Amino acid sequence: MTTHSLDFIPAAEPSLAPSSDPDPIAGGRVELQLLTTLKCNLKCTYCSLGVGDVLGSQTELKYDIGQLAAFVDRHLKDKEVYVTFYGGEPTLNRDMMEAVMRRFPEFRFQLQTNGTLLDDLPDWMLARLSNIPVSIDGGEATTDGYRGRGIWRQVIRNLDQVHHKVGGSITARVTWGNPDTSFEELDELASALEAVDYLYWQFVADEMYAGDSVEKRRAVLVKLIDKFFAAIDTLYPLIPVMGMVRNKLLPNRGRELYAGLTQCRVSSHLINVMPNGEIYPCPDMMYAHHMKMGEIQGNWLKKSPLQPTPDMPCEQCEAFSWCRRNCMRNLYLGYVKNDLRYRANVVEPICGLIRFMGREIDRHDPQAWFAKLTVPVRRRLVDNEVYEYVEIMP
């Protein structure tokens, strides 16, 4: 099925809308995450959009550019807005991307992509992108195992080709699912300066922490953190470690942009718009209809239902002052929905790994390391714009 430009979609009939909250966005910034389509040209084995029959369920937009503009004017006025194009594979609906970028030239733009079609984007569009998170899973064998033969080489080739045309940064975004992913695989991505500027990973939200898998990840983390602290004249571009170190050194930075809420943004200032116009706080919970928080066509928006609750044990955790809670979906499923299996097999292992990372960072005396940094390296650590686009916690 072919996707269409926003300009050519007839406006839907207005729906009876629930009342909107007076100010559903915490603070002055908002990430408007627009899913251009749920269609994708890959079939990654762990895709979260496969939950609840979401995958591929919406391939055409059900709202038009006028409705989006009216929504922005009503709910996001006077906010600093950046748009993330998301999917599916968002570049499969390039017409929609172009319509939004031309209609809102004052916004910043980010593209979350699998990277296979990046070389088809026009130069002007690449130049307007502040950040491009590219989904990749590690080295060639790991990535091709999840995504299909030849994908790793295709993506790296595309990144080499477009890097100098991108207005901002390129971030390799790894879903760390395979416990056998090695330090060498991740280091190769972090050091591939011709292709990427930063490496970011998320610990996979799936039952992949049994047996010795946690110990294997710990061994890799030790090496990554050792390398991060080994230099003072440059910064090893590893965003989870960068963010943790920053928050430990300057705790207020972990609160000021997020209103003291979660680091994953779904509680405070992320609105996730599906192709049918429905709005959810989390792109991994679009199957949970009780999480719906707004609609473009009806022009309504309420506060994210994914909020910290007393059921979540975060404030008693040793990591709270710098972690500020991690993935709210995980915490919600594990503690609010009281899914004991998910809590034991997913949430607790991930939280344990984050605490382990904090202790490894402390072992390197980050205050003494920071004192030796040159001013440009300090600025890159503390004031990096990339933190606004990619969650700094894994």
C-alpha cells in the first residue's frame, strides 16, 4: 500500500473529543514524534511494533497538514518543538516528512531510521536534520542475524556516503539484545567517526537476561567504561556513559530538562502520533488503548498516563539521584501491572546493570577525571545537544 503526502489526504470528520488538560507538557520543550507509517522494509526479529498486531497496521495517514497545524497551534504554542520522524521506516513516506519540514521550518528535526534508504534523501532534507539515530545491533554478524543478510554493510555504506551532508549528528542506536555482543563490536561503532558521531544503546526489553547473560554484559560494560575514562583530550562518544557521568557530576542536569521526571521523556514532554492521528506517550505501548492521550483530528491532548507511582521502587534505589527512573514502560509493566515474570526477567536485570554501571563509573573517580578535561571536552560532556534527542539512560 502506498503512503501519501499530508497535502493530499482529505480531512477526517471531526470526532467528539475529550477535554484537554490546560498544560499537558511539562516545561517548555516538547518532542513531537510523528510516525509517518507503520510499514517497514525490514523484518527485525525483536520489533516492538509486532506487539498487539500493531506492525504494519497503519500505512496511510488519516490526518492532514492543516489538522496538524491546528493541533500545534492549540497545544504546543510557545513551546520549543522538535519533530522526530518515526515508524515503521519513516523514509517510506518521504512526502509526509517534506510536508512537515516545509510547513514548520522553525522546528528542529530528527529522523529515527534503519538507515537502508538514507542515500535516497535529498541533500536539503539531510541538512535540516539535527540528529539521525540509526538502528543497528552491533557488528555485522549480530546486525545481519536480527535484520537480514547484508544489512550491516548497506547501512554503514550509506552512513559513510551521507555523513558530510547531515546538518547535525548521526547516532548509532543499538538494541542490546544478544548477550554475546562483544566489546569489540560496540567499540567499532563508537570509533567509526566517518560513519557515526555517537553510540547509544538500550538494554533490550525482553527476556534475554537468563543464565550468564548478565555477567557477559557486565564484562563488556567494564571495558567500555574503562575506555571512556582513558582519555582526557577527547570524549569517547558513548551516550549512556556520557549521560550518567554528567548526571553524577552535575545532578541538577538530570532534572532541569525533564521537570524532575523520567529520563525517557514519556512522562513529561514526548507525544507519539500514530498515522491514524491517535497519540500515545510511548512508541512501545501503542497497543495499549487505555494509554491514549490525544488525537490530531479531534485536537485534544491530556497529560501522559505514564507517570511515576508509589508502586515503583525507584526513589529508594541507589541510582535514583542520577538515573531519575529509566524506562517507564518497564516500570509500569513490572510494578503497576504487577507482572512478576516481566519484573524478574526484564526490569530487575536492567536496573541491576544500570546500578553496576554507576559503581563502575565511581571506581574511576569521575570528579578527578573531569577536573583534567579541556574546556571543549567539558562542554561536549555537559552541554551536548544530542542529549535532547536520545535518552541518556540505557
